[in-house]
Amino acid sequence: MNPAVLHLPDLYRPIEADLARVVAIMDQELQSELPFVAQLCERVRGYRGKMLRPALLLLSGQSVAGVQGAGGVTSEHHTLAAVVELVHLATLVHDDVLDQAEERRRQATISSTNGNEAAVMLGDYLISHAFHLCSSLDSQSASRLVGHTTNVVCEGELMQIHSRGHFKLSEPDYIEIIRRKTAALTAACCRLGATHAGADETLASRLEVFGESAGIAFQIVDDILDVVGEQKKMCKTLGRDLELGKMTLPVIHYLREASAEKQDAMLKKLASAEHDDRAHVAQLLTEFGSVAYATSVAEQHVSRAMNMLEGLPESASRTSLLSMAEFIIQREN
Amino acid sequence: MNPAVLHLPDLYRPIEADLARVVAIMDQELQSELPFVAQLCERVRGYRGKMLRPALLLLSGQSVAGVQGAGGVTSEHHTLAAVVELVHLATLVHDDVLDQAEERRRQATISSTNGNEAAVMLGDYLISHAFHLCSSLDSQSASRLVGHTTNVVCEGELMQIHSRGHFKLSEPDYIEIIRRKTAALTAACCRLGATHAGADETLASRLEVFGESAGIAFQIVDDILDVVGEQKKMCKTLGRDLELGKMTLPVIHYLREASAEKQDAMLKKLASAEHDDRAHVAQLLTEFGSVAYATSVAEQHVSRAMNMLEGLPESASRTSLLSMAEFIIQREN
């Protein structure tokens, strides 16, 4: 038992009541009188996992309270937290179509049980409800940021699709892809939380960079876990990145730093994309230090994130944000 | 040569300059510095066909000018017309994934050349840009209506997916599906055009019903053409509805009205879903009068649509809207 192990429910304590409100708003938004639609939405409830994005938004809002006259979390935050989680759920549903994944959060994916058609349309339904919910706010400013963010997320996903099987993808290009597809949304969460609590532009920008850096680190760790994680703990199909020719940081490092001979052997493995090879690829990447390298890059982004919170007054929410950044590195699923 | 044949460019004459502006706004919104994304967007330009939805929005705006102090078409109309066309393009791209279609507007579909993954994400990109563009307007009212509309469209698509292969689908259920998946957007176009020109609620509602009725008629005719249309004229893969077990009005009529023996024979054909049978199915549906029945239902909706415009003053735009309703029945593609 490691006493320093972080548990999300502990980190979420300052926003417990707020998160309950967010879940209620999501449930209300996804109500449908059509039985088949209601049934699919019920399935999507099971996709709600860590609620990281709503938590980032709410904690960011709370953490700026009192700074230069900024307020705290308002009912707008609850709506916006539901919006970002709906956007995230939509990307999960469509990602499962893209990745042909069979399992997510220990349950069969919608694409695998109801077909790609239903999954494509359910993802669209979730995106649509996200924007619909966002348009219930008084001002357009959040809709503009959310719309801009989803533009960037889609670009990141398209870049990733285009880069599949490009074994010479550079590290900067990889970082740019994950900055768009993952970190753009976490950055927007922190900015929205801050601005809607009344933070000024300087403070909002710092929180945005916190969210972006944390998001980049999160995705690097996610990619590492896809290679070396334990299937049981991850609750989703692993090894898909390798199979689909999706480049991840350990592989990029290996193909850049290993001897020509080793590179050739790795390229052959990647091109064959045999699922059985996952364990061997993991071993090679670990032994050569490529996993450690990728972890160190993630750690740098976590440090950068934590630095951004230095100017904030001590508070339970600030502590939680710092712990969430640490959690990214610690997590095993 | 039939002198009464309608040509869309003639009907669009009152809004020619406006449509050029709409295209420019769309092009600007879809600009991307990422080569792969820009290349896909270039492909999407080829999907722009009849521009029916922007035309409905603009003509609706023009047609109410002068009624109880309503103005005419504004720059907001141009933006909104681009928004609804982007929404429509997104549904086309995702429909091609759903229908596994290979051809649209005489060119290969994006799903067939770039894979379903790219098509799913490109559709998301288009939806995202539609909402992003909509959020550039001063007020949230359009975002709310567009968000509500896309919710309804997705529900219609999900109902349709769920009803595939349900050969006992009733006519009211079929109409409800197409009211949602197709007519909700055309209804929203006409309402948006009217309200943003300053029309009062009564007038806006009448134009909304015009758009809804026209949309229902349009989809019925689309479904008829999928069965009896000519491949060359339609510029897209035909017979998909039959193959995919999608129920259409001629088939619903046949399975309701034909003798038990004929019904059985038809059900066997539908279950086998042989592409070669399309010609024979078309013949059966035509000879039994099911195509004529479906056409008559479409005509009723067109009449209803045209009645809605009775209170409007004579104008070129009103004439165009009436002709567009007629065009729905006449069209061969």
C-alpha cells in the first residue's frame, strides 16, 4: 500500500456537490421520448468515467475565487461542465468507431453491439446536444470557445488518421497532434472555468496553459499505457495504437534512437501489426528506455502545468488541481 | 422539350448575389493550414449540389420583406445560410458512411476513398464548424434553433437505423422519421430566414410549415427515386435503401395493400436484398400503383407547403419558393 497514491474522489471533494449537479444536467439534456434513443443514452451513461474535464472546469473556477475580485463557481459552470463532458463522450463514441474497439469501461462499445451506423449517429447526437446545451447560456462567448475547440480537436483527429502508418512521424508532429486532439479540450475547460468565474485574461491564460500541459501529459501516458498497460486495469481494448499504425512517443523515440538493425526489426513488427506481438514490442520499448523517455516528457508537461498555478492563493481546489496533475503520471488506467 | 420544366438557377435568380456570398463564407470557414484537412475540405466543395437549404433560408427572408414592417435579407442571413449548408454537408458525409455509398454527385465518396475513419471525423469537423460559425452571430437565438434542429435530425437518423429491416413499419412512423431526419432542417431554414428578417411569430410559423412540408415531400421523392430513378441522372449509388432494409413509402404501401401472396414474394425479395432485383422491385411497385401512391402523398405535402405562402405579397422570391415546391415533384435527380 502506497500512502501517496491519489484517488480521484478525494481530489474531487471540493466540487462534489457541483459534479452531482453536472450529472443531473447531462441526464436532463439527454432525455428522449424515443425508446431506442433513450436506450443508447443509457448506455452512454456507462461511458462516464473519471469526469476529468468537468472536474478541471469546476476546480479552475473555484481556484480563482477571490483573486482580483473574481467570484467562484456559478450555475453557468455546471452547464459548461456538462457541455465539455458531452463533447468528450461524443469523441469517445466516435473514437471507438475509428479504433474498432470492442470494450470501454468494462462494457462492450456501442459500435460493437449496435453497429458503426448507430455509433456514428449517437456521437453526432451527443455533439449536437453539447452545442444545444451551450446555447442555453446568455452569452455567445462560451459557444465560440467550444466551437473553436471542437474545430481544433477534429483537426487533431484528422492529422492522426493521416499519420497512421507514417513510421517517421517526428516528436514535434506527434505533440502537435495530441495538443489538438486531447489538450485543446482540457485547456478550454480550465479557461472556461476561470473566465466564467470572472478571472482576468492573464489568470485565464495561465489556467489554460495548465489545462493544455496536463492534457498533453495525459495523452502521452494514455499512449504509453496502450503499449505497456495491463488490460485488466485499463478497462478497454489495449494494443490498438500499434495495430492501427498509430504512432506513440515510445515508438517514435525507439525509431529515432535505436540502431539501424533494431529499427528495422521494430518496423517489421509494426508493419505486421500482430496483436500477439504487443508483449514483445512493450518489452523492447521498455528495455531500450523508450517508455522511460516518454514518461519523462510527460513529467515535463506536468511540471509546466503545476508552475502555472503558482500565483493562485492556497485553497482546497488549487491543491486538487495540483494533485490531478500528479495523478496523470501515477495512474495505471 | 417541356416548356414547364423548372431549373433551379432560374428559381435562384432573386438570391444569386446572396448565394455567392454564402459560398464565400463557407469557403472562409473551412480554410485550414493543415494540408490533409484542406484537401478533404476541397473534396467537400464537390458535394455542394443544389444548395436547396441556403436558398430556402434566403428566399424566406426575402419573401417576408415589407410584411408588417419586416426587413429583408441581411448579412446574418448569409452566415446562417452557410451554417445550414455546413450542417447538411456533414449529414451527407456521415450518411455515406451509414449507407456505404460509393458515389455522390458523380464523384467517389470520402468514405470510399479515404476510409470511414476520415469520413466520420470530417463530418464532425463540418458540424463543429457549423456551430462555430453560428456562434459568430450576436444573439444565441439561432444557435438554439440550430442545436435543437440537429438534435431532432440525429433522432430521426437513429430511428431510421433502428427501423431497418422492420418490414412492418407504418406510414405514420415513416413520415415521423423523415420529418425529423430531413424536414426538421428545411423547416428551420425557412423559420430562420423569416425571423431574422423580422417576421412575426405567425408568419415565421407559416414559413416553417412550408419548409417542413416541402422537406417531407422532398424526402418521399428521394426515396421513390432510389427505387425507380435512373442511376445516370441521380449521380449517386441507387438501390441502397432496399439493400440496407431501409423502408420507403412505395414499399410500405405495397406491403400494406397487396395480396398476402404478393406481400410474401416482396418480403422474400427484400430479405435477400439482391442488387439485381432492384429493377424487378421497381417494376412491381410501379405496376401495383405503390409508386403513384407515394407520389400522391408527396403532392399533398407540396400543396400544404404552397398554401402556407398565400398570405405573402407577390414577389420574385415568393414565386421562387412556390416553384421550388413544384420542383420537388418534377425533379429526376
